Amino acid sequence: MHEATVAQFILEAISAEAKKQKARPIAAKISCGVFNAINTETLKFAFEAISIDTVCENLKLNIEQKPIKAKCKKCHATFEFDLHESKCPKCRHDDFELLPDAPLLLEEITFEDK
Ligand SMILES: [Zn+2]
């Protein structure tokens, strides 16, 4: 299962950082592209399951899905791709290419105050 692998990756990354900071992580924010095919609910569930008895137990996971970006072939403007308005917002041209989806990123970790 894809989400389980991702959850494991996040848990390890947060645990390593917690060890470095010598603090207990209470929340973390991750982001990924909308086409990354990660089910956020499944991911949260998988994370909760594997974080029991680790430093990350009860950590609040926030997952932000980033919109996909597109680049206009005419004026080369980059913009957020919108399914309902598939035109370049700058020149109204409708010939553009989609840019690669945003990778999965661990954006920030919130630690408990000592
Ligand atoms: Zn354009």
C-alpha cells in the first residue's frame, strides 16, 4: 500500500528531527501534489497506526494538497491549473503544458514547548 510507505517515511523523518531537537513533536505539516494519488484519510490512519508507542504518538498530521501548475505555450506564464478555467490567465490562450506534480514534502514540524 502506497500510503503505508509514505506514512513510514514521514514517521522516520519526524522522529529523526525530534531526536535532533530533543523535543516531542505535536504536529507536522506535509504537502503533496493533487495528482500524487495519496488518499489523505488513509495516510492519516496509517500514520496513527504506526506512530503508537513512538515519539510521534498523537501527533496531528496536516496534509496540504498543492494545485498542479501549468505553463502557457504562448506567453510562457506559469499558473495554477484550474479544471474549470483551462485557459492561460494572462493571455487567454488555451495551449499549455502541465508541469510535474508537486513532490511529497515534509514542510514543518511543531514541537512541544519545553
Ligand atoms: Zn499565456
